[in-house]
Amino acid sequence: MPTLDDIPIIPTNAALKANDSFPANAVLSTASSKVVQVPLALIGQGFTHAFRIDFNNSELDANTTNDLDESITLMAIPANCVVNKARLVVVTAFTGITTCNAFVGRTADADGYIAPVSVLAKTVVENTGVYIDVVNELDVITASGQNLVIVFDPGSNTQAVGSLTAGSLVVLLSLTEIADYANITTAKL
């Protein structure tokens, strides 16, 4: 098993894939090992959370009402945290209905991070909502009771998101709890 001292002799790889793993110490883990694998795309591109939603998601499947938006809760957002980046990546275009938009935000504003975008073609959008729509903008969340949500909008009174037949997307988020900043450094002045 190589150690850090062996770095000069470990083979070099000139290219890495987004899903290659990096070991991290999960401080709050209750498992026997606190070492976890983290995809390089999360670390290298500044994200802390990733969520995948496929066309056959149980909440999408269950929505058979025409023109009814489907809101899916991705996670509870802790009070006293900062969100500074959100990205939506349509990995596989959604099919089965002629119009379908998705948007990402939190309970107080469902499109606060990603404004509505068509998911009928592969695409990547980042920080297009009102909370974080410019570089270096922060959404500081101090209250509890907020959830990260993605909403699917079929955009027509003759279609339901439960009719989707293919498609997959990923939502990436950069979220840091304010209290965690105290433990980032050990230096005290």
C-alpha cells in the first residue's frame, strides 16, 4: 500500500474523470472507518452535494395529473449555512412529453438557484436563480425549515410528468454550515 512518501514513484495519470474518487475524512461519520470516497468533480469544481434524478423517480411516476408541477425535496437545508453555487446537468435528455422544464431552489423560492430550463436536451446551467445569479453571490440561510427542492414543470395542460419515458439529470450544490468555518483552520490569533 503506497504512502504519501511514495508519491514520486506512483504512476502519473494526465487525465482524470469526474467520477474518479478522492479519499476524504468524514469527521461526522459513525461508521467504523471515517474514510469515504468523494468524486473528484465535487471537490475540483467546488461542490459539496450531488443528487441524481431519473425519469422513473417515484415522485415523477406518481404524478399523472396534466399540467401539475412536481416538487421533489432533495434535502433539508440546515439553519445557519451558506449556499454559493448550484448547477443542473441534464445528462440524458428527458423524453415522453413535448415540454418539460426543471428549476432548483429552496422552500422560500423554488427557482432561487436555477431558473426554469428545458430538460428535453442535454445541457448545463449554473447559478441562474435570483439568490445566486452572479459570481461570488451568497445565499445565507439563517432560518430552519428550508428544503432544497427541484421542480419539474410539464408546461402544458395535456401532459403529466408521470409520462416521462427517459431522462436523467444531476443537481450539484455548494453548501457550508457557518459553524464549520471555525474548524477549517487551527490557527488562532
